[in-house]
Amino acid sequence: MYVSFWAFFIPQKMQAQKTSIELGDVQIAKNQAFSIAISVEDEALQTHSRFPQIDGLVMRGSSSSSTTKVIDGQRSVINTIIQYYYPKREGEIVVPAFSMQINGKTTQCPGTKLRVSPANPDLEDVLEDPLTNVELELSEAEDDAFLGLTVSSDKVYLGQGLTVMLAFYAAVRTNRARLQFHDVGTQLVDILKSLRPAHCWEEDFNISEIQQEQITIAGKEYYQYKIYQATFYPLTTQSIVFPKVGLKMIKYKDIKNAQSLTLPDVSDFKTYYTQPRQVAVLPLPMAKKSNVPVGAFQLRESLPKLKFNTGERISLTLTLGGEGNLASVTMLEPQNHEHIDIYQGDMQQTILRGNNRVSGTKIFTYNLIAKAPGQYPLRDLFSFVYFNPAKQQYDTLSPKFTLEISGDPLPTQTDRPLFQGLYTRISTDSNEFAIYQWQNFIRLLTNIVWVGLLAFTLAFLWDKKRRKI
């Protein structure tokens, strides 16, 4: 079986940017991945050269991530593509120094040495592809190769992630055709116009390089070439329809004359098609409010300590993580409390697209000030309600810590902390004094104008009288 392939990129005008290459852990088990991550800051990662081939390691799978930080109102984004390598043997493996072109900029990496220990039985089989067990609808079997569109489920809830993958498959042992990809970048533009549903939020896995992976489907070995992968989150209960799409491949033929002299290869085009797919979207059961996040999440809190004094600034960090559409989750809104003032701070978001799912974390910071002594459970201040599709029920996450506040109650006039925002007092403070000041200013300005006019008139009359004399 022969399939030729190469990276395909979409050119874009380059600007000054910060690029980097980061290597993963150097001590790994034989069934554990080593990673090389390339990143670009405040730009889309549009183009990159091939990841290096490393002796003793086999390339298997990739993922992409984006990290968004909002600090003091300034937003920055780091886009990353991660290539995974798995060791072929135990012992020491040398990763030589290399360089890569990232968005047209040459970026150097000094290399390293890996120490590979025996396989860890506690680790899952990281090479297993969750989508390979999905039943594939073959479009053509003549060459024992086909274009497959797989979906993670035939039905999802409103807001639940649906992972879709478009890939070309060729049987390892029984396919004898020589095939080659043809202008994949241009074809993919037209394919995605048909595949992308308009009523869904998309998290694109950003596959920029076609790689060969060997997988098993129904006991038969195939070479898999991923072309496109994304997770869609339906925004309405309208069914998601993926129409039939085609990929044109170059197919070679060997022709010989009567004297068995080999003539130049003759090639032709053959188009492979997927089968149309439809996914039902179920409404959320007894939804109490709209826009309820759907997925599997965890909430962690962080405090420098648990005991504080009244009037003392309390820095609270809440980290929401898990699998779901975290990009749609806004700042966790706190509950109003009689004895605690709460002020929103910064936010940091990291979205990871890999291993056929979208996951990540969202970190929120808050500043709190207690105005009276007592014990205040944080669960009374913050909560996160979401729908868990695996359990088919709503869950509520809340912080577990309890603040212990001591000291004297704050007087009314000092309730407000020094770090409050510009508009914090706009709904509570009176504007009577401001109006009074404005009226005085108008009155003073009017008097100045009248004095000026009077002085001008007197000067004019005196000059006129002087001219007559």
C-alpha cells in the first residue's frame, strides 16, 4: 500500500511576533508520550515546517491549544500546536538540536536527552483512538481505501460537544493501489463550506500537517490520514446534517509493453466520497435557565489562608476545568452578601484540542473584603450549575472552603475598599453635591461674561468720547 502525503498550509502576511519551541518531560515510561510544542503569541499559528523525525521515537498524534489571559484589562493569546512522540525502546534517546519555521520565522531548539523507563501498567493505552470503534460507512472498496467521516455520537444534547473527523483510510495489507493527495488545502476549503453546520459553535483542531497513523478497525489494520477534525457545540435543537463530500486523489497505474519494458507511470484522478450523516440534538431536560453549560467539570479554589481580619483584602482564585465548551463560560457571578464585598479581577483561559476531545481550564480571580466577623462558607457566594450528559442530570459545583473572619465590624463610611473600580459607587452614591458644584460653576462663568461685556462697553464709550475731543 502506497500513499504519498505532505503538509499543506494557507499562506498569510507575516508580522513581527514572538515564537517559541518547548520540549516535554525528559523522563518518560515506554508507554508515555514525549511532546514538542510550538507557540506563537498574539497571532494565529498559520504555518509551520515539519516536526523533526527523531531516531528511537515514532510520531503519533497531535493537538492544539489556545491560552487567553486578561490582566488589568489587557488581553493576550498564545496559540500552540503539540506533536506527540512515543518511544520504540527503553534507555536513553537523544533529541538533537533542530529548528522550525513558525509563521515564516526561524525558531531554534537546543535538543535534549530522554530517559525511557519500562512501561507503566497504571497508564492507559495512549495509542488507542476512541473514534476507531465507531462504525464507518465505506463509500468505495475497490482499492481497499475510503474517505470516512466519523462522529462521536448519533445524538447529543443542546450545547454538548460533538467531535467530527474527516480522514482517508487505506488497508495496510490488501490495498495495492498507489495513491497521492492532490491540492488538499484548496479542496478542504470547499469541503468545509459543506460540512460546517451554521448553528454550531466550532472548536477546530487545526490540523496543518497530514500524518500517517496505523490503526485497527474491526480487526483490520489501516493507515489513517486525518484531514480535518473539530468539535461542534449545537446552539439550537435543529439536527446537525453532514452532507456527502468528496476528496480527489491521484491514482497511479503501472503499464508495461510486450517486451516487459517499464514505461512512465500514468496517473488519473479518483474521487472518494463519504456517506451523509445526521445527528439528532436533544433539548436539555427541564432547563431552569438558558445557556446552561454542558459537559463534565470540576471546580477548585485557592486562598493564601483561611483566617482574615475585617477590612483585609482576600485574594480568591477559582479554577474551572473539564471537558465542554469552556469558551462560552463567562465570569462566575457571585451572590450578593450583606457582610462581604466582592470585586472581579483577572481571567485566564486555556483550551486544549486533542485526543478527539476539547478540554481546558478557566481561571478567575476575585478580591473580597469582609465587613463583619464570623464564618462565611464560600459556597454561599459562588456556584456553577451545569448539565452532565453522562449522568443526564444537572450538577452544581461550589467551593469547599469557609472564611474565618475576626475583628471589629467596619463602620459604614469605610465599607468601601481602596481598590474599588471606577463605576463601583455609581448606583449607590448621591449626585446632589456634583449638581450643586456644577450650578456654582455656571453661575461663576455667567458673572465673568457679564463683567467682561461691561468692561468692553465702558472702554468703547471712553474711546469714542476721546476721538471727539
